[in-house]
Amino acid sequence: MDGQHTETGNNEGRDVVLSARGVTVAFGSKVVLDHLDLDIYRGEILGFVGASGTGKSVLMRTVLRLLPRRSGTIKILGQDFDELDEPQRNALDMRLGVLFQQGALFSSLTVRENIQVPMREYLDLPQSLMDELAQLKIRLVGLAADAADKYPSELSGGMIKRAALARALALDPELVFLDEPTSGLDPIGAAEFDELIARLRDTLGLTVYMVTHDLDSLFSVCDRIAVLGKKRVLVEGTIDDMLACDDPWVQAYFKGKRARSVVPQRGHAGKDSLAQDSRGK
């Protein structure tokens, strides 16, 4: 499998909402991603994993145009940013939501004001309507109504994650990027956040790109997994595909000492029982 991208399963006919082809990213002479290919399909939760330092967050930031790429093409919702003018880029940006690893909330703004930042940037709405929309997003992510007037310093780690997710959902995006969404959370908080993501995907029709190292998230909520290694996507598919993959790192990650001891069963019941088994240890 050296240097090759293996895709398992049959995805023919599925609606591709993000397509990366031949993406190369380098910092000086250090090449981090080398001709990487990746597809994300509408309505799925994709877990993107890899060893530390392999470039998981680099790819996400490259897709979001926060980092430059040396070569390759990236299409989001069928559009290539490089071919769009500024109004078209803004329109496409409004269809995306992002939750960064530590939440990245503005410390000087309340939760309500943080959620309203994208609204102020892209929309021209009266304050009263923005207040109503912010409260709606707060309820949507499971925060109490009085969280609206709190500052990030007054929130727990789990509340910060939920507030940041509310901001990511401020403009009703179609595709949401999550960078290590459960990092820093205790097992119960992480499980609840996973359940929230799955519920929002189902109720809002989201597509979710989740950079994670959390095996519980991969087993319990991800429909498909892509593994980054050797500067490319090594393999992508279901948990069963990961367990069957013969790549040494994939084997060590999904079958190692810290991996789950139970082979997953198909269907939500199997996923739920695994989540309870692992997080209950």
C-alpha cells in the first residue's frame, strides 16, 4: 500500500460535497501533503485520522483557504474557489461552518455575540433578529438560555465546545468542519458531544468533516473514515474496512492496546453498545 490510496466500498452515484484531487502542501522544503485525493459525500460524518504531525489539520485549513497549497484542486459543493469572484466566494463561505480545536471563541464577546460574528460578517440583519437567531442556535446545541450572556471564561470545556458549534451553525451551513471536537472533554462529555453531532446531522441534513483521534467517535458516530499517512489518504471506508486493512499503522491504531476489544456490529445498536462499552471502562 506504499504511497497508494485505497478506497473501499461502492460510492458510485453518491453526491460529492467536497473533492480534493492531487493536493500538495509544503512549508519550504518540507512536503506535508503530496498529491492527496479525498471525497466527502453528502449527509455523511467522515472521520479523518492519522498519526500526530501527519497533516490532518493542515488539510482542513488548506480546504478552508487558511493555508496555501502548492498544487491540486479542491471543489466544495461543486465549486472551485479559484474560479469564483469575491461575491461568489462569500456565498460559498456562508454554506460552510467551522469548529476549531479549542473553540476559538472571542474572549471579549459573550456567547450570543460570538454566535453573531458570522451574521455580522455576511448578513445585514436587525439586532433583534440576530438575537433571536443566536438564542435558537444556543438551544440547538443544548446550552441553557442564560449561557447567551456568559463570556468564554465563565464556561466549562464542554460548554465552550457547544458555543463554538453554535457559532459554526450560525448561517445554517451544509458542510461543517470539526477539528478535534472531543479533545479535552471527559468521556461522558465526549459521548454527549458525539451524540449531539449525530443528531444535528440527522435533523439539519449536515455533512460533517471531523478531524479526530478519538476512537470512540470513530466507532460511534462516523459513517466513514479516511486515514492520512505517507502524505496521502492511505485508506478510506467503514470501521470494518479499517479492521480489515493490512497497513501496519492502521492495524496498530484500530487493533492496538488502546483500541476497542470488541469487533463492531453493523447498525446503530452495535455502535451504541460499543460506545457504552468503551466509555464505561
